[in-house]
Amino acid sequence: MIVIDTNIFDQHGYNFAAQVIQKFVAVTQVKSLTILLPDAIEREVRRHIKDKSAAAQSALKKARHDAPFLQKWKNWPAPEKVKTAKDDIAAAYIADWEEFLKNFKVKRLGYDGINMNQVMDWHDQQQPPFGPGQKEKEFPDAFALASTLAYAKAESTRIAVVSKDNDFAKFCVPHPELPFFSDLSALTEAFVDEMKTHVKAIKAVLAAHPEQFLAQIREAFPDLTFYPEEDIEGDVEDVEVLSVELDKMRVISIEDEYCTIAFAADVKFSAYVSYDDPDTMVIDSSEDFRMALYQRAGTVTETAGVSGTITLEFDDDWKTILSASDLELESQTITIETRPPIRYGNDDAEEPSQEDFEPPQPPHPEQP
């Protein structure tokens, strides 16, 4: 039996067609496992889908306001479509969620088995999933874990708990009936390892010879979409990968001489970034006037975390990687946080010291 926390679906953007989710579905169908669905988690999944759909609708409205020419694009949705976008998008994702659940036996858990005195003790003693700050309000997580634990004890069974939340991990430590997995690929690899004998050999070869693997990431990374955090309309050019460091690798599928690897990696890269300097922006809201006196422009260096899947072909002995293909990166956008220096005209002058710099004054409307 398995419990999957909401943050796992958030991590994959509710894209149930993603390789990581599809390989998980395939291996669990072979094992005919049951998903436990605490009511608190199911409510949260549906709420997150609705919140993200509302955010998507807002993005459409903002795009049309910021770029009125979009309405001339033949593929731009008509105004009545934008008005119903929130509900239409949510309905599509809810349908995907319900279709995903059809792949499993589903056991829904209510609140009947929860010991409320125990939950309040966890809260009073700041025990996981509670903690300082916002964690003090984690009652939905507490209800989900309490109902899962109660079911495991009542049925004398083990339930795999999958979550990115470290407090979920801490909660599971004293409860051997709740083995913890930090992501979906970790659980999938555990299932594959039970059925196949090549997992350790594959990971050993990858650790010793990751060159083809890394080359695929190097090639694909510059093709992602990049934008400056301070100005999403700014320009990012000349992206160059400086290094790729693998963070983790999971074997999530083995078929014949092919295997699928789920991975996380840190990519160090440089890029030329340019955009209007917000610190020298002159704004006159009455005239809808905005103008930056200077630009920020220059080459910056950053490190971005990426995750995805890749297919590797091995020789018959599982000792040599013959090819690497079908790389799929989950995130298609990279935000650049580093600010390039201010540029004054064409002289590429460096940013002045604060004592030499006076912010511009907004224009004053003429008096009649």
C-alpha cells in the first residue's frame, strides 16, 4: 500500500503523462498495489489544482493587458474563453487526476480512526508534522498521517509514504509500518530492484562513467527558456553550460537491455542577461509612462537544479553504456536571479558607488 503526499504531484506539475509517473504506474500495476487516499490529501490535491488554474487564468488576463496585440493572434483564446479558463483548466486537470487513480485499487481514508488526543499532543509538543512557524498549522498533514498510521496498525500492514516534506520523514522514523520515500522515483526503484537483478550494476556503471548521460544534459539545457527574475521580459542570450553535477539517480524501469533513469542534477552555466534597470525606472501612472534611465546588462554565472528522465542502452552484461537517448527535462524554464551590472550608454561603465548615484525624479505634470 502507498500514500502519496500532495507535494509529489506539485513537483511534477500535475503532469500525469510525465515519465516518472508513467513508470511508477507501470511497475505498481505489475505488483497490483493499493493507493491509500486520506481525505485531507485528496482535498488538498483538488484545491491546489483549482489554485493553479486560477493563476493560469490570471496570467492570460495579464498577458492580454500587457500585450494587446495578442488578440490579433489567431491562436489567442477569445475573451469568453479567457473568462471561463479557470474552470475549464481545473476540469481538465481533475479529469487527469481521476484517470490516474483508475490505475490502482483506491482505499479512501476518512477521520474515524484518528485519535484526536494524540494529534493535539503532537501539536502541543511540536512533534512532526508540526513545528515552529507555519508548521504549527499543519493539521491537514497531521490528519493524513494519523489516519494512515491508524489504518496500518489496524490492518497489521506496511504502507509506503512518499513525500518531499522532511517532517513526514521524521514522523515515519519511529513507525516501522510506515517506510518513507523522498520521491516517486525512489519508491519505483525499490519495486524495480525487487523484480530485477541489474539495478546495482547499472548505478555502479553510471557512477563510474556518466559521460554520455552528462553530455545529453549539456546539449539540452541551453534550449530551455530563460528569463531574468527582475524582468521576465528581459533578454537572455549565449547560454553556456560550464559543468553538470549529478545529485541523484534512480532506476525506474528495466526492459531488455534498456533502462530508464530518473535524475536530479545541478547545472552551472553562464548567460548574457539584459533588461531595463528597475532602480532607475521613471514612472508616471497618470500618463501610463514607464522608462528606465539605464539598463542592466552583462554575463552572469548561476547554478540551476534540473530533473528529468533518460533512457540508456547497455551491453548484454550491463557493464557498458552503449547509448543515451530520450532525455526529458521536467522544468522547461530557468529563472536567473543574479543581477548584471548597470550599463551607461555604450561605454560599458561599471555600476557607480551608492554615494555617487542619485535616483531619478519622476516628471511633474505642467500646471495650467
